[in-house]
Amino acid sequence: MSLETTLPGATPTPPKVSSIRALIARMVANPLGGVIGAMILIFGISCLLSPHFLTSFNMIIIARALAFIGLVTIGQAVLMILGELDLSVGAIGGLAGVVGGMLMVQVGLNPWLSLALCLLMGAGCGLLNGLLITQLRLHSLVLTIGMAGVYGGANLVATRGVAITGVPHEISFLGRGLVLGVPVPFLVLLVCLTVVAFVMMRTPVGRYIYAIGSNPQAARMLGIRVNAIRMGAFALAGFLSALAGILMVARLGTAQPSIGDTWVLSPIAAAVIGGVATTGGLGSPVGAVLGAVIIGIIEDIIVLFGISPYWQSVVSGGIVVLAISLDSLARHYLNRDAS
């Protein structure tokens, strides 16, 4: 009787995943890696392009400018993760700054009490947006376009298009001061970012926001108070926009009616560059602020090269289109391959 030795059949090897597809999948799953790499690359190129870029004076300018747009970006990023969008954040910031200037200069109210009231007003404006959206079942994009007109119109009615001068010097430290060489507005941004990032990543509220952004119907079935979370997110965006407006008033020393006019496209672009999905449920405020850093560096290089500042709007708009297009193409590529 002969013994036959049977070799086990070779285990079928799984199909190899395309290296490009794997890279895209990693970037979509962990967008912070991509945005940090892009930021380092752009920072290095900027250092080579201009000898004036990597100076303490220019770094302070970038940090201070980043603080204002970064605060608005944090609120916008939370809303986008939730699957919403608020195009009135700039108008809320401008209105808060103007009201603060009027309370301090024309009414003679204590400056710090005036600032506190303006922060409450900003949160109230955001809460009103959320209330109208949830109760009337309106699309956030459409409603906030209209509310931007309301808040912006109220700004012009109150000021008649004229800046309010004579803001008390007590608050100038908030916009112009330095602590250990770091601008105070930038420190305020870091504090707000730390608090919001902790809430988003380490608390049930943050998990609820991601769940609602991914699937609001399933979130309702799980017992999550979807409308309350949405209203709270809009109130947060209004609060942070008002804070940015107040810091800008402290920086300028006047309450300009034009404050917040440029705080519409840039926060959206920054959030998308930082990995926040336009469809909701994905991203982080940290990534959004890093996206704002990238935009800030690009705009700073435009200024250093003496290019007209009007090109900043062109750059911001182009970055929005490019970032959203790349985000959509990447997800379409992965979904097509998965099906």
C-alpha cells in the first residue's frame, strides 16, 4: 500500500489594492495627515519664495489674522460635521462688533459688560437660525442666506454705513496685545479650539453630532434629540462669530460696518481643506483650523509679493471649488471601487 503525499493547495492571494486607492483611502480616513503634510509643504515653499516670510513680525501678523477667521471656522466646521451650513456667520460677527461699539461709545456701558452682551447676542442670533431651520423645516443654506441679509441690513441701519470711533482702550489688549510674543487673539483661538475639540472627541454630545451628520434618521431612532443638538450647534457658531467680531473691534479700535464681510467663503474652504466632509459626519475642528492656516499662509504670500489684495477673494473662491471638487472625486472614486 503506497502512501501518497498530497500537498495542500495554495491559498488564493487576495487581490492587491491599488496604491493610489489605498493612499486616497488613508487620506479620507485620516484627513489630518494630509492637511498637516500640505501645510508643511506650503510653509516650506513660502520660506523659499520670500525672505520676509519667516520673520517674527510676519509670524505675528499671520497668527493674529488667523485668530479671527479661525474662530468662525470652528463654528462652521461643527455645523458642516452636523450636515448643516451657516452663511450668516460673517454678518453675525459684524453686527456683534457694531452693537458692542454702540454700547460702549454711545450708551456708555461698561466695556466688559458690553462684550458679554454681544456674545449673548451672537449666540442668540445663531439660536434663532437653528430654531427657524428646525421648526419650519427649512434648508440651512437657504435660510442663512436670508438671515445674512437681515443681520447685515440691521448693521447698516444701526451705523448708516459709518464706523463707530472712540472705542475704549481698556479692550484694545484683546485685539492688539501680546503674551510671551503670541497675539492675544491667537491664544483665544487656541482656548476655544481646545474646548470644542474636547467636546467633539470626548463627550456624548460630540458623538451625537457625528451620528446626526452621518444619518439623522437613525440618530432619531436611537433617541438623540436631533433638533436640540442642531440648535445648539448654530448657537455655538453665532457665539464664536460674535467673539471674532468683538476681537476685531478691539484690534481696529473702531466698530467698522464691514467687519465680517470676508468671513463667508474662507471658513468653508478651510473646513473642506481640513477634511470636513461636505455631506456631514466626518472631519474635526482641528483639521478645519489647520486648513485656515493654509489659506492664511497663501494670502500672506500674496501680500508679500505685492499682489493686489483683491486677489485674496479669487484665491479663497478657487480654494473652495478645488477643495470641494477633490473631496467629491476622492469619495466617488472609493465608492465606485467598493461597489
